Amino acid sequence: MAPAIEPKGSVRALGKAMELLGLLLDHRGPMTLQELQKRSGYPKSTVHGLLSTLREYDMIGQNPDGTYCLGIRLYEYGCAVAGAWDITALAHPYLEKLAAQTGGGAFLSLRSERHAISFDKAVSAAGSGLQVSVETGTPLPLHATAQGKLLLSGCSESEIRRVLDGGLVAYTRHTVTDPDRLLAQLAEARARGYALEDGEYKVGLRSVAAPVYDQTGRLCYAFGVVGLFGRVTSLDFQDIIQAACRLAKELSAALGWRQGGLKP
């Protein structure tokens, strides 16, 4: 039996780089250089060199505290193959239905470390007047949008404080910039099963986001709608909230989640 041929040079380096990306993906959060070195078993200088190269291509990001995280370039690559995602094909009819029922711009978003990013959308064709369409692929603040707050609500308090470390930018006079007040909002969103935006990112816009779970009960996506709606306390907006929550549950069920099953 012929001996296996061991990859050399740049091929071996590429394999090691992929291992580091895999470690960050499995960890589901930032890691220090020391943690990556320990988990990979490679020399510290090797790990540092690989991370530096990956950073140059935005495959890896580095936070102010020095920890490393997955880079935004990975999402861009993912968008290039989004047409092959089961979630995109599965979710779009639900987005169209929500847009038609509410007259707003429906969105499906995920969290990319310190931002929420919408990767699919729908706008009602029957709507009249000025309509709001969500931009896909645009990083949105976690603390000032319904989808961002919804995605944050599934995290622990320590994780939330870490993600928001560095301050909360005020986009409008309604933006919540006090961490403790934001934590209270997130707890409320977690308890009631949806998050709201009330002119916090852009004046005049209001939105609601509900959770989408996978078959394991993990909160994966934020499903919701944004528009020039009336007050969030109005009866009309309560109908919009109910529509978003109902369709988010239906989409979760289509992904294999069963109501009453485990949640994070």
C-alpha cells in the first residue's frame, strides 16, 4: 500500500487556516489568540501569522479587546450562493405574505457578530403611497432595530454586554443608548416573543421582528416587517405584530421546529 501523500507548503497552510475558521464557527463567538492556539495545537507564531493573513482578506475580524471573530467577507461569500440556501426558497413565500398583509417591507435577517443583516425581503405589490423596502446585505445596528434586538434577545447578558462594548450610537433622539435600559427591552422582547423598533434607527419608521427557530430550537433568524406605520400602541400595529409572530411560527415549523420544543 502506497504511503499517503502529505500536503506541503501553501496547501498545508490553507488547511490550517480553514481549521481556525472552523474553530471560530463552532465556538459561536470571539476567541483569543491563546484560545485558538490551544484548540488548534499549532505554534502561537503560526496561528498569529494565519490570522493576520485572514484579516487582510476580511475572513477574520479583530475586536477592540484583541479577540478574533469571523469576518464579514464570509457573509458576502454566503450571499453569492444564497440561491442555493433552503431557507431562502422556503422563507420567501412567508415574506411575501407578510408584506401583502401589512403593506410594509418584510425582511429575514441574521446576526453577523455586531450587526444584523437582512438577506431576503419582500414588498407588497398592492401597496399604495410611499413604501419602505429593506436593503439586503447592509449591516444594521443591533441596538436600534427590531431585528437586531430580537437576535440579541437570544443571548446571555454577558454576551450582550460584550457585543455592545464600545458604546451605543444614537441614530435618532429615540435611540436607546443606556445599556441597562436596552437590557430591559431585550428581556421584555424575550418574554413576549417579539421585538419592536419605534423610530430608533430612522425617524418615522416602525418595525416588529419575531424569532425563527430551527429543528433544534435554536434562534436562527429574525422575521419581520418595517414601514411608515402608526403608533406601536395602535390597534392596527397590534394586528401587524400578530401577523409577524404567526408567520414566524409557521416558518419555524417548516424548518422542523415544534412548538413547545427546546429553545435557547
